[in-house]
Amino acid sequence: GPAVYDPAEPSRTLHARAAQVLDDNWTGASTVPSRGLYPHQWSWDSAFIAIGLRHLSPLRAQTELETLLDAQWADGRIPHIVFNPSVPLDAYFPSPDFWRSSTAGRAAGAPRTVQTSGIVQPPVHALAAWLVHRADPVLSRARGFLPRVYPRLAAWHRYLLHRRDLGGGGLVSVVHPWEQGMDNSPAWDAPLSRITPAPARSFRRADLDHGAPEDRPTDLDYGRYVRLATDYRDRGYADGAGEFAVEDPAFNALLIVSEHALARIARELGATGTARHARAQRLTTALVDRLWDPAEEMFFCRDLRGGTGAGGSGALESERRSRGPREADRRARSGALEPERRSRGGRPDAERRDGSSAHSRERRSRSGARETEQCSRSSALASERRSPAGALVPERSVSGLIPLLLPTLPRDVAAALVRTLSGPHFGLGGATRLVPSYDLLGEAFDPHRYWRGPAWFNTGWLLEHGLRTHTEHAAADALREALLETADSSDFAEYVDPYTGEACGALGFGWTAALTLDLLH
Ligand code: 9WN
């Protein structure tokens, strides 16, 4: 690719090529993330795609969001996948016959006419709706776009805030790694390790028909994804009882940004929006209270089903001190594990996750001998320390930087996040020009494996905005330039090696093209 992004001629070419990707991925009512790997409509992909599409066709951008919202459940949830009925069942796993939304999801109000998954994805939608409206207010008003989407977006936020505040502290929890969108982030290793995987032979991974196995999540990850989704489905998609419940910084930050956007939409429709801005402010405070670590200068996930019960700021420090001997234990063992399990065999928290219920003890005894051994060794300690508050997960994920987007973040917190972004763990402007999805120095770092290190364009776009929000214009400009160059040279890859920019995953990826367009405007 070009060494420097030149905003003259090359930009038109890049613009035209990005537009071509979105045309190729358009199905008539929505846009697929990728023709091969992801042949249906994805929730947060569609929000990012609409943000780019608005520059090509505000009508298509509105339609993208309306199609997604047509699949909303009566309880307010927006499903993470809306299935295209003309795509063969075996093209993507898990398929509609796995989720069984129209039967298993009946009590939760799944739609009858369209098949969907039963989990959610990050709430980027109100932000997208507001930006799409702003791109062409005349068309938007003529079509009654905002009056139609506003009540649905409000119901979506209500679902999250009322049914998903599983920790009782005002923040939203995800109940599956796919919900947060960074499927195999090392932040999930500890909370996932207490989940008994579904047998590998009980499902077929269609993703491996398209993606390189060494770039994708492992079979062990998939076994756990399948187990969690099956259990949720078999509970009729009722919230609260699952074995996985995590408060994630990016998911909550996006809800806050979207709540601010919903306030602007309300204002446009004649209300004041004040209550929504106030709610966004309360959420911002809760986010800092529950997930900020001042010593580490970033946000962390809170694992509600595990941990020592250390709460609030500084929790990570006590977490780290308390795991010393077990950490050594883990290091000693990790060399002996086969490569795909190396990074997670005996995670520090894996040994603290004692199931306090007979049910989970029973499940654990069915899991691998190695894990059982780890658990029993520390079970007394673990059950003593378990607390409903859970514990912060000591893994640095890009998710913990995304709150930089928040306009009312305390000044010192924003300044600390900027330092972390450019420090040794994320290397922006030093070791890398893009933002890795995970700690460059982390033990689980892998520059090619999905959310365990590669740089992604949606998180880069969010951080570019975050830097601008906090007036770090030079860093934002440099990041923008790197994103544009890499989108260009990688053929709009799904994700790239954070050091070299080498393309990984699918090419012609929807949000990469869409966010490129947005950065060009
Ligand atoms: C599971 C579609 C989605 C993205 C996610 C990304 C990946 C799916 C998968 O693809 O997840 O939802 O099959 O791996 O992790 O963020 O929305 O692009």
C-alpha cells in the first residue's frame, strides 16, 4: 500500500473500492459482513455499516437499520444475527435450527416470521440511527425515520438496563462471548474455563470452510460457546441464571454513547432528552466505579460469576497479589500443553472459579482431569472468597480503552487512557500504528488469532473518535491515516496483524469498508 495516505486521487479510488465492497455485500434489505464467512445480517456490523452507508445512500443506511429492527423481540432485545432464509442451513454455524428462536424464544417474544439468534451484540444502533439521520435530515423526516426507530431503540436500551443488570450495580452484563463481539478475547478465558464444553462431535464448524483454523477461535472455545448458547436457549432465553455473566467496558461504553444519541433523537422529536443524558451520566459514573483500575490506568471486565469479591477501584491490584503462587503454577504447567490450549490451560482465575453449587461441581467433575485437578487444589480458598460482586479479570483487552469515547469521562481517566493507548501494552504510535485487540505484552498475545492480538477496524474507528473527543487530534490523525492505508492495502480485511498490517480473516469485510468511507468524509 502507499506509504502515506494522500487525500487526492488515491482517496477516490479507495472510496470507490469501499463502495464496491458494500454493493457486493448488499442483499437488497441489509448488508452481510462477508459473503463467505458471515452470510446473514449481524447486529453491530449493521450499525457500523449504516454509519458508512449513509455517505453512499442514506436510504440504504436507513433500510439497513430498519431491517434489523424488524427482527427485534417483544422483550426489546435486538438479536445478534437475523438469518437470511435463502442461505443454506449449513453455510453458517450456529444456524436457525440451533437457535430455534420462533419456538424456544416464544416466551421472550421472538418474531414469528423471521429466524434469529437469541443473544445480543453491543448497542451501537442509536448512535448509528442518529448519524444516519444527520446525513440527510430531509429524507429522514420525509420517511418518518426517527419516529419509527425511536420507540424500538428505547425498548432495546430498556431491555439491557432492566433485564441485564445482573450485577445490580447499574451496568449491563453479557451472557456469552459472542454478545460482546470479541469472541475469543483472553478476557473470556477465565470466565469461560468453568464452562463444560459441548462435545466437539456434536456440531460442525462452518467457519473453518472459510477461515484459516490458526486465525480462528479453537475447538475448545467453540465447545464452550455452544454449551452456553444451548443452555440459554433451553431456559427460553430467560436472563439471570447463566454460568457466564460479565460486565464489559466496551459494551457499556457503547450503550452510554447510544443513550446520549437517543437523547438527541428525543430532542429532535420534541422532547427535552434531559432524562436520557442524565441516565448516560449515571452509567458513566457506574462504569468508572465498577470497571476502572487507577493503578493499571485502564478499564477491565468484571466477571460476576467468579473471583474474590474485591470490588471497586484497585480491585485488580489485590487480584494480582492474591494469585501469585497459582500464577507460578500455571507457568510451570503451560509449557506441557498442546499449542491450542497453551494460553488458557490453568488460567489464574481458572483455579479460583469454584462452583459454589452442587450443580457446577458436578459439571466440573465431568470436565477434563487437568481442570478438575486445578480446581480442587484451590476450592477452599475460592469458595471463601467468592462474592456476588465478582472480580475484575486481569487481562488487558482493547475493550478496556473504548470508554475513551465517553464525552463526560473524568479528565484524569481520559488522560490515563491516552497514556495506556500509547504505552507498551498497546503501542500506538510506537510499536504499532494500529490498535491491537489485546495486550502486546500479554501472555496470550497472538498477532493473527482473531481477538487475541490482531487490529480491527471498528475498534480503531471508535478510538479515533475517542481521541478526538478528548482533543488528541495529532494521535487521531495518525490513527486515521494508518486505518485508511491498511484498509486499502489489506483489501478491506476483517482484521490485520497489528505490527505488519498483513490481512487476516475475510477480505471485502463490511464494516472495514463502511468505516473507511466514514473516515474519508
Ligand atoms: C459470531 C460478524 C461477527 C462480528 C463479531 C466477530 C464474528 C461471529 C463468528 O463475526 O463473530 O457472532 O462467527 O465468529 O467476532 O464481532 O460481529 O462479523
